[in-house]
Amino acid sequence: MVKLIAVDDGHGLETPGKRTPSFPDGMVMKENEFNRVVAAYLDAHLKRCGFRTLLVAPGDTDIPLNNRTTAANNAKADFYISIHANAYGAGWNGARGIETYYYPGSTAGKQAADIIHAQLVKGTPMPNRGVKEANFHVLRETTMPAVLVELGFMTNREDAELLRSGAYRAECAEELAKGICQVFGVPYIPVSVVPDPIPDPDTDPDQPEEGTAVLSVEDANKIIPFLSAAYMATTDKEARKEFNRLANELRKASGQEPQ
């Protein structure tokens, strides 16, 4: 049976206090700007690997914790993963690294936390702060094994620079996906899509007739989730419009209806 993974992207975009101090360039990163991108990439990885997913906090608002756990419980999810960035104090300081939490006494939760944490520590440059127990709502009130990850400190300059980088966000999502695959004994399917070039109508006699797909549906649908993740990562209307356009170009090239 296909496993259902509940994915929680932590706090809402405007949750008070959940952000970095000001960087030298004046910019501030809100925690959800990190969380939601990792969640979107993770969603795409898990689906590619054969899981079903449930996003328990879609959108930018701060969904109450009880709503999130109730959604996962009602859907009979097989696993719950909550994605966060950590903080210590109000200003820049030396606390940094990755830590992973499970509910006290949960054997399955600890086993999953150990596996996922090991994958994160192996695949990212972050210091290892260990696997820990915690009485967090999302760990306590879920009826399935649940793990909460803190993927770096917003209050540490070195961690924060990683947290706001696209490469680190993508790496975290990939390592989380690998860990979840290992928890369920499912092979991780890496991203390795190199679409065939679109033929030049003036030089390629074998160009397909008008209306014929030049990209397979399978390949297009491997790429589109990453455009969707990029769409979710920004609030800029023009950027979102462009990501949507590109996704529809892929759909058209593979013979699918635009959305």
C-alpha cells in the first residue's frame, strides 16, 4: 500500500518573531520563507519516490497546530514530518546546527528520527546537535510516528546564510526525502532528467508534426514540481507568473493541457 506522508512547513509567513536578525544588507529572512521551500521540494521528491503526501499547512497563514495534527490523523497518514529553522535569543550568537525531535516513549518516532537525522548530518554542512525528545504538539497529538527537524539557527550568521540559500534548501529537502525513504524501505529515486532537445524545424527532417508532443509526459511531470516549488518560494507576482508560464510550456510540449 502506498504510504501517506503529512508534511508540515512550520510557522506561517507572518508569525511574530519567527525571523532572522537584520543582515548587513538590511534583509531579514522569515522562517517560513525557508520552511515552505523545503516542504515544496520535499513534496516533489516524495511523490517521485511513490509516496502520497498531505500538506497540512498550505498557504502563507499560520494554521493552528490542532488543525494540522487533526488533518493528518483524519487522513490516517503513515508519518508526519515538521520542518523548522531554529533560534536562540534575539540577536546574532554562536548557537548553530541541526537537531531532530521525537515524542518521548515513541519507539517508531525515535527510529525515524535517528534515520532522518543521520541523513541530514551526512548530507549537509551543519554541526550535529543530536536527536532529542520533546513534548511538542505535533509530536504528541499525532497518531502516527512524527519527527520535527530544526535545520539551522536563524540567529547564527553562518547558519542563516545557509538557510536563505537555494542550494541548502534543496539539499535539506533531498536529505529528508532520502531519510523518509529509508524509514519505509523505499528506494530513493534521484532527480536525473535531461529532456531531449526540441528539434529545429529548419534543420531536422524528423521534427514531429504540429500538435505532436516533443517531451514525454513522464519527463515533464518530473520537472514541473520543481517549478511549483519555485512558485511557492516567492511572493513576487511577476516571478510567479513566469514559473506558471514555464510549467504550462512543459505541459504543452508533452501534450498535456495547460493549467
